[in-house]
Amino acid sequence: MEHNYSLPFAAGSLYKNKSHKHKRRRTGQPDDPRRFWDKKRNKTRINIGVAFIKWRELRDKLQLDRDADLACVLIESFPVWKHHLGSQVSELTKRRRMSWVAAVRKKTITFNNISRDTLVCSRHLHKGKPTDEMLDCDPDWVPSSHLRHTEVKATHSVQFNRSTRRLQAVTGDQAAPAPLDVAGQTDEALTADDASQMDDTDSNENTAEQQECHLCRCRRAEYKRLLEENRRLKEELAQKRMDEDSFKDDDAKVKYYTGLPCLALLMGVLTQLVPCLPQTGRKLSPFQMLLSTLMRLRLNLPIQHIAYLFSVDRKTVSTTFRDTIGSMFSHLKPLVHWPERHCLQATMPHHFVEAFGSQVAVIVDCFEIRIERASNLKARAQTFSHYKQRHTLKYLIGITPRGSISFISQGWEGDVSDKHVTENSGLLNKLLPGDLVLAECGMDIKDSVGLVCAEVKIPASTRGCSQLEAKDVEETHRIAHLKVHVERMIGCVRTKYNILNGIVPVSMVLPCQGEDMTFLDKIVTVCCALTNMCPSVAMKP
């Protein structure tokens, strides 16, 4: 009997639908992300075939985690010529690079023509990687194995192992290079050819060790030289940094830049000013702020020059100068002090006592500072001095018989008379009855001083007469001999702080905001106070 086992049509249709339902999705479709990663992976994939087992054995022997690490070991790039690390390192790395080029022996590879993609297989090195560049006696300092030419003589690791063991035995240095163990190679496994070559070169082992020791000495000498050079450069940098350390034990430098006699006095002034100096947003230290201000007063340096010295911008120097002068004016103004009468009499020099007793209270005179010509015609006319024939501001100064500055007025226009300055500067309010004032012959202030019951001694003038009488000549000589002290003090202040000798810009002559004095008035007062901190030129110790 024949049987028909064919599936019904419905069952066949069901099977086809199921097979279509579970059909795998292929990666050839453009929108599949796996296609992108497969292409990227194929660019770095290498098929090594039957060598895969040896590859893994070598990776385990070298104790590497990834196949990529083993690939980096097996392929080495050419050494670099380090010509900027000293003569010894430069010579050694240059010789090594030349040796590698000679060992490879390719026409396209020269000393100066080696691309980064040019690599050397580790098969040409005993340990599979090159040794340190400083161990020029190591067999792997240059490729020498399986080179397919005889121009470079093959080296042997056994010779290096023997010299290394001998060096460790003599010196006891455990940091010496470790003996080589390449694929289980031992001294007993040498062939006859290797032994003969080793015997030929055994006589040169001592020479190689001596060269190595010489190289170590050269390295130590180079290291010491670099340390000494580094120390010297740091000292030079500290000297040019314009800070406290650059002025230590150098009072001559302090006096040149600041006018003060020693660093201790400068640091004393800084201690008084630190609480008043701006503390936020500053680019200069408090010492540098004070130093830059004193340098401008002392040397009259341009603002841009000071900015270059301290490596800051021009605006920072200008703002620092104004802020520091304001703080110095507040703290140093009391140094321009009018002493009490008993203090004057107790310290009166003997030549003043011999000439006028102990009644001399002050020696006064006026000096002028040149300023820029104002754009306003009225201001220009008021500041023009007919005596100096230039635009100036006039200041009245008074000194004690001991030679310290006891009074300094505010600035007056250059066309104002000395008498007007004396009567309106506040000097008369400090005089007591019986005080004696020594003044210049052009200062006709007898009536004004007489109102406070004080007396003025002025050198006699020959105006209206042919010659002076004998008593007038003698008195004029005494007055002029003592009055010269105030002229010396004026010269001292202007010589010590050259900003008073230059042409002052109009911006310093304008009144300060919220004050009845100019910025130049503060500068003059500060200069006088700093002069009082120095030994007097009028009275020699």
C-alpha cells in the first residue's frame, strides 16, 4: 500500500511563516552600528596563524597583560639624538643613533632622515627591547642579532653577564645592570663559535668596565655642574626680583634706590605703612610698593621704566605711587615737627649760642619747583616766576639750629612774594615771644614777625648806600654763616630726591579730591620727612 505523507498546504505555510519570523538579521545593512565597529577593528587586527601559541607564551614570559603591550616590546623606534642635555649625553646619544643607522643599513635611512614610522623588530635585540642609552657596553645598546650582513659584529650576552657579575662582586652594587637571560641561555649552552668569539673579546672586558666607570664619573660631574648652575641662576634671579632678599646686607644698594641709610630703617617705614596699603587686588608686595615709590622719588624714573623693572603694567605703577604717597604722607608728616622751646635751647649748637644766644628758633628760606606750563592763561600767569623765568610753585621751609626740617608750607604760585608766603603759610602761628628768626635779605617780614613779639635777623643790604658800616658787616657775616645751613638742607632734599629737580606734570599740581592741598604738596612733605630720618648735613656728628 502506498502512503502519502506529504504535509498539508496549511502546515507547509505555517512552517514557512515560522522560518521567516526567526530569520537572522545580517550586518551588511548600512544602518547597523556593528558594521562600523567591525571595520574599525579590522584596521588593527593581524592574523599571525600558527604563531599564536608562541605569541601567548612570550607574553606570559614577559608578564604582560595585553597583546598590544607585547607588540610595543617587539617593535622599537630609532633612538633620538638628545643634543640639549649636555655634552656627554649629546655625544652618547648621537653615537648610538649612528650605530643604529649602520646596523640597519638601508639606503633610505640616514642620520637626519628617519621618520617616526620607521621601526626595528625586536628579533634583532637579545632581550627583545633596547637597553638604557647610558649603558653603551650592553649588547642591546645597538641591534646586532640576525642582521643578514657582517658589517656590524654580533654581540654576546654572556660576555656582558660575566662582566656584570664581576662588577657586582667587586663593588657590591645591587643596582648594577642585571645579567641577561635570553630564552634560557646559559654559560654552558655556548657553541664553539660563541666561545671562540668570547675568548677573542675577553681581553677587552676590563677596558669596557673602565669606560663604564669613566662614564659614571662624567655623569656625576655633569650632574654637579647642573646643580651649581641652577643655584647660581636662582641667586641671579633673586637679585633681579627687587624684593627684600635682594637688599639684604647691601646698604649701599638701599641708599641708592631709596635714599635711606640702611635696610633696617626701610623695613621700619614699611612696618608703619603696611596696615594702610591696599590689601586686595594688588600685583606687588607691600615691600615692592614702597620700593617702587621711593625709586620714583629718589631717581625720578619714568613710570614705564618702573613698570618694566617690576614686570607690571603702567597703570599699576601709577596707582601704587599715588596710594603709597598718601599713606606715607599720613604717617610721616609728624616727622616734620616744630620742637618746644626748651628742647631747642637744650640742643642749641655752641656757635649759635656764641652768635645770638639761645633764642634762635628757626632758619627760613623759600625754594621753587618747576612745573609744566598750564593750558589756562590765568594759571599760566600766576605760576610764572620772574626770578626763575619759568613756571614754578614756591615752598617755604624752616629748619632748626640742629639742621632738621621743622616746617614746610604748601605750594604757592611762582609770582607770589616770599613775604606773602611767610605771612600766610602758618609759620607765624608757631613763633613764641622772644624767638629769633634768621631769614634771607629779600624776606621783609620784620613787621609781621614783630606782631607776635618775635625778632628777625636779616643780612644787611647795600641798597641806598655805597657800603655797609663795620657793625653791619660783622652782623651780616654772622647771619650768613649760620643761615647757610638752610641752603644746605634745601640742596640735600633736592639732591636726595630728584623728583623735585625735574619738571612736575600739571596732574600733580591739581588739588587732591576732598583736600585743600595738591599731590605735589604731599610729595614735598614726604621728601622732607624722609630727609629728617637721615643724618643731618648741617650738623656733622
